[in-house]
Amino acid sequence: MNKKIYESVFWRKRKIIIPCMILLIVVICFYVYIVREKNKVFKDYKVKNRIEVDGKIQAKYQQFGDGVLRYSNDGISYYQDGREVFNKALQMTSPLIDVRGNYIVMAERKSTQISLIDSKGNQVNVTATHSVIDVTVSKNGVIAAILDDGTANYIELYDKNGVKLVSGRTVLEGDGYPIAISLSEDATKLVASYLAVSEGQAQSKVIFYNYSSVGENEVDRIVGGFNQYKDSIVPEVKFMNNWTAVVVGDNRFTIYHIDEKPSIQFEQEFGEKVETVFYSGKYIGIVFESNDQSYEHVVKVYDKKGNKIYTKSTDFNYSDIAFAGENIIMNDGQTCLMYSFKDKERFNKAFETHIVKLIPESDRKMILVSDSEIQEIELK
């Protein structure tokens, strides 16, 4: 081969090979960094922001947006980045609350008053036609309420401006009493659990409603009903997105896929007693009371298709448990433990203050609520 031709080919190949090698090295380094971060063990934490709260008032806390909600019988507050975004007085002796996206819905149980609040503090009040049993909200701010007039139950839907969209009876007489509801993110679908007593035994039924054009020609917009929960009580129903609904009973766990009509994607019966159910955008966590005397609890994590991702047996007497990315984090009011889905202990810390609520924003950043403060902390 002519020397000039050889040198030309060599330099052309070199121009291709060197950038490819650099890119490969960058990809490998990035992969190693991600793996190390996912498995990093944290020993302590630092406080990034803090705000004082009145610990004398009995309040509950819930994650909302990039901050935390604090609500009691007297009102509701939202804290973010160490500041109070809003504080609203709402007199409710038995408040119902649900959050989704940038919206909060609150209602007084057995009253007709419902309030929708967005993340900026804008508030819309709605007066329902009958007493409220339960409320839920969609990602776009649509409210769904189950109502009771003493003889029948109804579902009403309102948009984010308080305009009534839907009103109608829920099911035929004798099908039971509604105990839980959830809206899909776009508010076109609703799942409800009903409890009835037949021959002296409690049993549940799960009903799906569709408020798009799909449900227009269906009686009461019912597009599916499931009664395999004949010896089970179903207190937990949740739409995880527009197509996936999770139903957890005391002896059965079902994942439904909903296109036009619902179908069972996954179902499993279990013999252990359910203690706690918790969610993230990707995972479902169920804590069972162990049947094995060598440990007290069994934590099982599933994805939205029903695949089991992680199982952990533990004697830790948690007061709260949640997902932190691809980890579970639990605390008993004093000590906090975090495990990865590979069962690696990533954090084990006894806090100096009483933990009222610990809300993970990621596997590193969290909101720590104590008796007197709300802190934004970062593990290190």
C-alpha cells in the first residue's frame, strides 16, 4: 500500500476511534458514579433549612409538591424551602384530605363543605348536594366526592373552578356502602370499593366508572365490577396513573389495567395480615404481619405489573415507612433505617429529636418534622 494512502486511512480511523474511546470512558465513569451513588452508605445528615412550628397543636403531615403539608382541625399550612407558602384557617373536626400534583382537596366528613387548594394557596369552595363520605382529587384538579343522603349514595365531580361536571347514583341498592375511592390522573376514570354484609359476613366489591365518551352509554357510567373479594374487606384503592389501579384487601392484592374497561393484570392471595400499604410513582409496598415467630414484619415491594422487586423480614417496630427512590426508609420515632432494594443498609441513625414525620424527597434529601421544627435535611 502506498505510504500516503496508509497514513490517510490511519488518520481517518484514528479520528473515529479516539472519540469513540473517549465516549466509552465517559459512559463507564458515569455508570460507575451512578452505581456508587445508589449504594452509598450515609452516616449523618446536615440541616439545609428549618422553620419553627407550634408543637402544642396536634397536627398531621403529608408530602405535597416540593414541601410538606401540616393540617389539623383548625387549618392547613404548606411549607417549602424553609418558608411558609400559605396558612389557611379551616374549621374541621373530622377532616378528609387527598393530594395529587399541585392540588389538595379537603372536606369535613358528614358535612357538605369541600375545599380545593392549589400549591400557591388559591382556594375554591364547593357545596355538595349531600353529606360527604370521601373525597379524592386528580392531577388536573378535578374533585370526586362520594355522598350519602341517608338512603342512597352518589358520586359528584367538580372541576378546579368548582363547576359540577357529574352527579349520579353510585350503584344499585344492596351493593354496599362506599369506603374508598380514587381518580385517575386525568379524572376520566374512578375506582371505588364498597362494603356489604351478606349472611352475616362482610364482603367487598370493586366498581370502575368511566367519565369519558367510553362510559356515556353505560348504566351509571359503570364499566366494570369485581366481586372476588367475598371474604375480604378492601379499604385501599389507588390509581397510580391513567391506566393502573391498585386494590389491596385484607387477604388479596389486585392490579387492574384499564383501557376502555378494566381487566385484572395481576392478583395474589395471601395469608398474612396487612399492616401498611405505601406507594411511589413506580412501586407498591405492603407490610405484612409475619407468621414466622423469628421476625415480626415482612415488607414486600412490587412494580406496577405485579413483579415482586424486594422482600425484607424485620423486627424493627416502625411508626412510618416510605419509598426513597429505589430504597425503603422507616423510622420508629427516634431511629431511622434505609435499605436499598438489594437489601443493603444505607442509613442507620438515632436522631436527637423525636421524629413526628420523615418525608423522603430522594434517597439523599428529606423533610424531617419534629415536635417544634420542620427541617430540610441532606444525608451525608
